[in-house]
Amino acid sequence: MPPVLHSDDRFAEQLRGFGAVGILAILVIFAGNLLFVPLSGFLVLYWTWRSHTPWRDVGYVRPRSWARTIMVGIVFGVAFKFAMKTIVMPLLGAPAINPAYHYLAGNRAALPSAIYAMIVVAGFGEETVFRGFLFERLGRLFGSGNRAKALIVLITSALFAAAHFSAQGIPGAEQAMITGAVFGTIFALTGRIALPMIAHAAFDLTALAIIYWDLEWKLAHVVFK
């Protein structure tokens, strides 16, 4: 005879499932950013707590060393951005100047909100949703094997690219597809979200610095004249 579940446990089970309640929870989480960003990230944390999902399942695991994780994340994020700007995006034919964010060049007044977006919206919000939450949801559907993880990286990267298309066009979607695949692979291999969060924030802050100091054109032509 199966154990009797209390109402709280039944609701938590429904939130973890893929019935009406579970699907609605996914839709509400993704709709959160339509109200304000990064509401979707905070809704993931609430869903994790309310559904009794272990925090490790969404990557919220304490790093073995915070100092090492922060250092590696910053160095990797900065180097990754320079590689994308100087080699990868020029190879893809992307314009040297990012028109969506060129208004930030020399714009000191916009720096506080831009820095907030890079750290909180991108580093915390996007990683929590696209890596932590989606990896947990898709992992329940496809499993935890290597092939399943590769498929999940591909799906989440495509969704991450689609989320950047409306504001940044094809070049932005291409960059998001690549960065999503890299951050997703890191998460798939480690199961820890701290490193992708820090690397993502460092990547975007480096992009902000490049734009603010009007270095986009020079860096885009360092390798390919």
C-alpha cells in the first residue's frame, strides 16, 4: 500500500511533475521576466523550495573553494569574451559594432543599470533559469546519461539563443548559442552553477567595458583586418 501523502507533499509532487500544475509552473517561471527581470530567476528558487526539489538538482551546491571558483570564473569569462570578439564573431560575419548596446559607449549615466544587468540579470537570472532550472526539468525527461546531457546542452543553448534574438538579431543569437553551449557544458560536467554564473557575469562585464571604452572596432579587427 503506497504511503499517504499530505496535501503539501502532493502539491510539491505536482510541481515536480509534468502534469497541469508542473507545466503551469514552467510557464509562470518563464513569464516572470515579462513583469521585471530577473523575476524568473527568483521564481526558480521559490519553485525549488516549494517543490521540495534538492538544491543540488538546480546546481546550487557550495563550491569546494569559493576563491578558486571566483578566480577561474573571472579569468575564463574575460578570456572567453575576448576570444568571441576577436576571432569567433568575426568568422561568423558579425558586425564589429553591436548596435543594440552601442549607446553604452562613453555613457557613464548608464553604467549602474548596465552593471546590475550584467551581474544580476545575466549572471544570476539567466544561469538559474537556462542552466539550473532547465537542466533539472529536461533531465527528468531525458535522463542523466552523457547523450542526454549533450541533448540538454543543445536544447538549452537553442532556447538561450532564441531569447536573445529579438533584442540583438542573428549575431546576438549566434553568440548566445555558443556561450550557452559553453556554459551549459560546464554545468553538465560539474553540476555546480557558481562557476557558470561568475564566468557569465565576467563575460558580460568585459563586453560592457569593451563597448564603454569604444574598443569594439579595434578588437574585431585584431586578427581579421
